[in-house]
Amino acid sequence: MNIAYLVLAHNQPLQIARLIDRLNQPNVWFYVHIDKKSADKEAIVKLLSGYANVKVISNHDVYWMGFNMVMSTLDLMRLAVSSGGDFKYFVLLSGQDYPIKGNEYINDFFGSHNEDFISFANINDSSDQYKNKVRYFHYYDNAYSNPRSSKKVPLLVYLYYGIHKRFRKFMPERSFYKKFEPYFGSQWFALTGDTVKYILDFIKENKGYLKFMKYTEGPDETFFQTIILNSERKTNVYGHDKYLQWSNAKKAGDNFINKYSSLRYMDWSDRGKDKPKPAILDDSYYNTLESSTDLFARKVDKKMSAGLMDKIDKNLLDKK
């Protein structure tokens, strides 16, 4: 049983190498996309060059909420498939993920499952905050108007958000691609080989879908969910049967909670102004992670999470 880890990376070279070292075993391969504009690109490549089972590409400038996040993921899928490996699962990770279960446990988990693990919710059942992500045209792959870009021009950021806030009610709403039901969820997933093949075949035959999703907000959180949940593959998504039961009995304000979801622990709670979401995990999260049924956790940081990762290594991964 082989696993392909698809890793989206942009900084912290030592942290990425540590992640790969912890997950490294004979039946896994790593396919890493490094943000093309990353100042740490050369350092990451150098650190990973010693691994025979790691392939690195750097095709796209990746921006927060931008479509190039999706393109980078698709390129990693294609690279893994073209390598000829018979992968049962394709697991998407960020460079700031970390395992909280040992490789033997991970192998047993994926060996005993055949479902796709991806979180999802129907956008049409959600608030306007989510509906507006696909209702109107958005474009975040511009270095000068993206609010989290180092090259942002404050005036352009202000104008971009101001136009959307003040004038979008006068803008025509977009009809969703082929009248699909739009879905959204966490960017991160563990998908079976059959589902990855379906996705790659789908986008070959539906170029219009790529064009539509290019101009949505945060397409990395809608792109894959929408393809899968509008196909026969939806019945292979873990928890889909429970979702249908919930959907038929839901009440206003209800949220569907999927036990395994994207297989990683994240803390999205509001901890105050200017605090990152999801939270950067530190020692205080150890007991929570120890009892978690998830396989991975995010976000970790080489400094703030150093003590936590050492505890995980020693007690959960048996890495002395």
C-alpha cells in the first residue's frame, strides 16, 4: 500500500525537512511544490536533495486566496500520477503540518480504509459570506492588490475591497458552472487514487471549470469539493451517508460535523485580534493532540512549536 504525500511549501526549510523525515518510509513518496517567489527555495531544494523519494517542482507564484494554490496542487497530482507509482492515497499537506500518529498507525489507517477524506458543506446552505465567494468575480493572484502579499500597494488593496463591498450589489451574479451545486471546506485532504484520476480526467474535459474557478475567492477551498460532490465519487467521501441524513433533518443554524474530515487537527477558535487562524500550536496543545483521532496537526512553527514537536516525536512517534 503506497502513499503519495503532496506538500505545498513556501518557507521554513528545516521544518519541511523535519516533516518529511518523520513521514519517510519505504512505501511513501513526496511531491513538493515550492512557492516560486519563495526566498527559501534554494535552501529547501538543497535540504531535500538527499531523499531519493522526493521530487520538487516550483511552477507558480502562490498567493493567499489565489487560484495558483489550486494549480500547484493539480501539478503535484499530475507529477505523482506520471511517476507510475500505484498510490492508494494522495495526501495533501502544507509545510506547516506535522504527524501526530506514527507511520505504522498511518499505514494501518489507510490500509483499512477506501474512502476519500475531505471536509465539505454546500455553499447554498451557508451565509452570504460564503455564497459571495462564487457569486462574483474575484482575483487574488495579483501581487499588488493581494492584502497578504509583500508587494501589496495599500491603495490598490483598498480599491479592490472597496469596489467589492460597495458596488457588487450592482454587479451581475455569476451562474455556477454547469449549474453544479457549489461546495466548500478545508483545503487539505486525503484522496484515493481513483478519485485523483477522476479529478484529472474531469479538468481535461472541462476547461470551463478551471476558468470559472480562477475568478472565485479562495478556490482551494471549493475546487476539489465541488468536483467530487457533483460526481458519482461523492458516495465514496467519508461521512457522505451521514451528511444526507443530517441534510434531510437539519434545522436553521445547524452545521454538519464530519468525524475525520481532512484528518488533521486545527484550532480555528477566535483568540482575539491579530491572532493567526488557525492557531500556531504550542506545548499547551499536547494533551489535545495525544487524544485526537486525527493523523496530522497544523499549524506548527519551527520556534513556537519546537517543544510540542519534541514531545510528539518522543511520545507519539517513537522518535527519540
